Amino acid sequence: MNMKDFGMTKAEVEETAKKYLNEQFPRFDFIAEKAKGMYIYDEEGNAYLDFLGGIAVNAAGHCNERVSKYVKQQIDEMVHSSNYCYTLPQIMLAKLICETIKMDKIQFQNSGAEANEAAIKLARKYGVDNFGPERFKIVTALNSFHGRTLGTLAATGQPDSAIQKGFAPLVEGFKYAEFNNLEAFKEAATDDVIAIMVEPVQGEGGVYPADKDFLVGLRKLCDEKNMLLIFDEVQTGWGRTGDIMGYMTYGVKPDIITMAKAMGGGMPIGAMCSTEKIMNTFGPGAHGTTFGGNPVCCAAAYAQIEELLEKKLPENAKETGAYFRERAKELPHVKEIRGIGQITGIEFDVPIANELKYTCAEKKYLLMTAVRPAVVRLVPPLIATKEDCDKAIEIMKETIVEITESK
Ligand SMILES: *Cc1c(COP(=O)(O)O)cnc(C)c1O
């Protein structure tokens, strides 16, 4: 629904937003009215090349035809029924996901934070049920991001950040160790630890891919000490890394996987998957949700995943992402380029990330930042072509020169 549906001007929209919304960050100076493929269209019909991708969400492109079709059909047939009823979108999506990512069982949630919350609860109960009440701790990585619920913000290894500050006392039972430092994780893995949870690529933290040896080492450590390995694939899952799941890119299989972002084609859905043995820990009443597995969201996710698989979008992400990083070397003020598949972090030698984000938006190109002031994060839809990358690079190049020369 747009301005004309409400009979409003752009100024009135902005004024109403300022009056009533509690804002997390400044908005771009346009109203997003429509979107298709790689583009978002504003109130005047201007097209914005979208390398923000709804924050790594719109993997099969905006308003993907298959996603729209399945959602429309489901919305006319039934919007919600509760998890007391069998519903086909949920059951068939469970089968599709478990078979595709080679996991036994799935429990649907509504977001990434909730999926991680479920994983944390599952690991804790597994520890307590199997090893006694002292074994409930989870080691996570410094510079990680796992969400903003009380549990997941405590799991997020960013002490003293705005994510944690002011929310004390934090949920107990988390320990942090340096990412990509196997020795640090070994040291942290004391007898009261039941699980290790990491992102295969730290996204929000500034795009730091794990080293393969690190993840292989964590797998071995978990096997030796009867600990569970949890991969938070909320951002890396469903094609982003160039494979269906980040764990496949690394060839290291976790015991528990969480997912959300790209999974639902833009509809809010998340999930936690595990083996049958571990998942059995959640007996009746242990964990539930009213909306999780909602048929409209599941229909969207079913379409999204079919689309990712049939159009081989993970492969495209691998090829196009590598091309993008190669071309990004031409940008001025580059200090380091990190990434894998279609998640790229560009670190500059000047803290221009925020200004670059808003100035590029004025030039009709959207990109993301991370927690670091000198790092931009590019997480475009996986349909992005080399031509899209060329265009993105040209706009960034011109904008970086403008910004840095005006200082
Ligand atoms: C975005 C993100 C989350 C949180 O997901 P929400 O859907 O915003 O709750 C958790 N973990 C990772 C790795 C993420 O990128």
C-alpha cells in the first residue's frame, strides 16, 4: 500500500514516521513503494540497485514470481490455523529442508533470534538431561552476533556494545573466545560447557569468514568432549556462501543449525534443525511458538528454496561474489576485502562506512554497514549479475572519492 492509498504527501509520511516510530537508525530519504529483482522503486519510480538485499533476505530477488504465487495461493486458502493442525506447507517445507541440508528434524520459529534462542535452549536441556545440572554453558565467539532477545544478546560476544549495554544482568551461561583461534576455544571448553556456537562467517561483526582449520578443529573438539557444535546460519544459510549452507562450503557438519533471513523470500520465518537424538530432548511442552511454521510463511519459504535450488543461485553467488571482490580492489582507500560467495566486507582506511551508505543511497545504490565504522557489507540478492556488480563498483568509486576529497 502506498501514499495514494492513504492520500498522503511524502512530507506527511516523513512527519508521521518521525512522530510515531521509535527509530533504530536514520532512514534513507525515500519511500520504498515497489521492488522487483535487484531493484527497489521509490515514490517517484526511481530504481535503486539493492546490494543490501533486505539485510541478506531477498536472496531469490525482490517479488520473486514463484514466491509471490505460492504466497497468494496460500493467503486465499488459509492464513493461519495453529500447530494443532497438519498443514501441507509446513510439512512439505520440513521435508524439503531436512532432505536438502541433511538434518533429521526441524522446528520452525519466526526469526533469527528465535531460532538461536531455540538452539540455546535445546543445547542446555541436552546438557542437563544427559550430564547433570552443572553442564549448561555455551562458548561463543568474540565479535559474533546472534540476535537481540535476552538470551541471544548474552550469546553475542560484544561486551560493552550497544547490543549489551544497559541490559544487565545478562543471561548466565555464556563464555566468549576469540574467533578463528582454536586454542582459545579449547581453553574455554571446560567440563561445564555443553556447546560451541559460531557463525561460519561473522556477518554483523564486519564480515570475517571462519578459517577452515578452525571449524574442523571445533568439530574435533566437540566430538572429543561430547559437546554440541551449533552453527548460526541465519545470515550464511540458503546460498549466501556459494553453497546451500555455509557448513557445506566448509565441509564441517554441525549438530544444530539455525536459519532465518534468506529462507522465507522476505516473509518472517526462522528454524532450528538437528539430529533426531538431540531434538528428542525437546519433549512435549519444552519449546513452542504460536506463529512458527505459519502456512503463508512456509509457502513462501518452500517457493524460495525451490527457486534457489532450481536456478542454481548458490553457484551464481559463488561466481559473482568472487568477481565483485576482484573488482572491489579498484576502489580507493581499500584496506582489506573479505568475503565468500555473495557476502563481502570492504574495510577502508578511513571510517566512511556510514556516510558511504547514505550518500550511495542518494545515488540510487543501497549497501549495508556492520558494527565497524570503516566496513561496508554487501549482501545482495543471489541473482546479482556481473553487470550489477560493475554498476555497484562504479557508484562506490565515485562516492568514495567525493566523500574523502571533501574532508
Ligand atoms: C540477523 C542475524 C541474527 C538475528 O536475526 P533476526 O531475524 O534479526 O532476529 C542472528 N544471527 C545472525 C548471524 C544474523 O545475521
